Amino acid sequence: MNQILALLCSPRPGGVSDSLARLFAEGAAEAGAEVRLEPLRRYKIAPCIGCGACARPPHACVLARGDDQAEELFALFQAAPLVLLAAPIYFYALPAFFKGFIDRSQRFWAARAYDHGPRAGLPRPPVKPVLAALSAGRPRGGQLFTGALLTLKYFLAPQDARIQEKRLLRGLDTPEDLAARPAVCDALRAWGRHWAQRLEARTDDGQSA
């Protein structure tokens, strides 16, 4: 089985959302799966400048040169059989650096728009399963996760990926807040075990998760 990719999207090392991903990875490891914990903050990613160059074939980004590493991350994403996106909520939205990476996916949208969607007569590629683990310090707010989930939905769509399941956790300012909820920690490990087993079963059947 290929490695599950867990993308750690917080600028803060060892914070709550990193902890969510590590608990998921612990559970997946118990089921025999390998999880690659990849901190987004370690990458050099220039923000999209809205130049429009990717609107024309071959839909390449002019920033993908030198020491820019956005394409390395997109390659990891595309190669993984399952992706976990772990991120905190800042002001009802995703962190700035993560949003900067998301904006660099414009080239996928541009390619899809140029081709007027999936090409007629060709089979659609299988949808890549993506999981979202989002944490917020704020304990209330009916729309607390709405903006982030919409952003993720349309970030994933042109990459033939979709959020299959999500865990939305409130009132967690520190990893200690999370540790004080052992039932939540156990549930995150169980989530990792479940998806590792599901991925293994589908792989044995020659299917995607």
C-alpha cells in the first residue's frame, strides 16, 4: 500500500491540528498503514499573482521554478491513495499559508475550464478520497467551519478529489485541551484504523478507497 499523506497545514509546529493528524496516524499504523506527516510550513511556496499565464496550454504556473516547491506538494497529493488535511481555523477561515498553497491550484481549474470540463467520451478518473480534520479555539459559531469547507471543496474538485469524511473540533486552543478529551483522542485513532483498513480492503480488490 502506498503511504497515506497527512498534510499538516498549521503554521504552528506541534499545535492542535498537528496533534489531530498524529492521532489519526497512530491509529492507521495500528492497522498496518504508513502515514507520511508532511508539514506544509516547511515548503517554499510563492503566492499566486493572478497573471493568467496558466489559462493557456500547457497550463503551467510561471512561479514553479527555482526554489518554489508547490509542485512537489501537488505531486505528493496526486500520488497518495488517501489524503488527510489537518488545519486550524483562523477567523472562520484557513491559515494564510495554506490558502496560498490552495491558490496555486489555479492551474488545475484553468486546465479544466479550457477543456470545458471532463472530456466527452473519456471515462472520469476515480475520485481521490480526502479527509479533513479542522480545529478551532472558539467553542461556538454556527458557521465556524463553513468557509473553510467550501474552500476545500473547490480546491479539491479540479484535482478529482473530494472530502469523504471530516472531523470538526471546537474549543481546542492547545494540545493540552485535546489531551483532556481522551474520548476524542481515541475516536481519532479509531478513525485512522478505519481508513487504513478500508484502504487495504479496496487495494486488495483492485479498487480505490
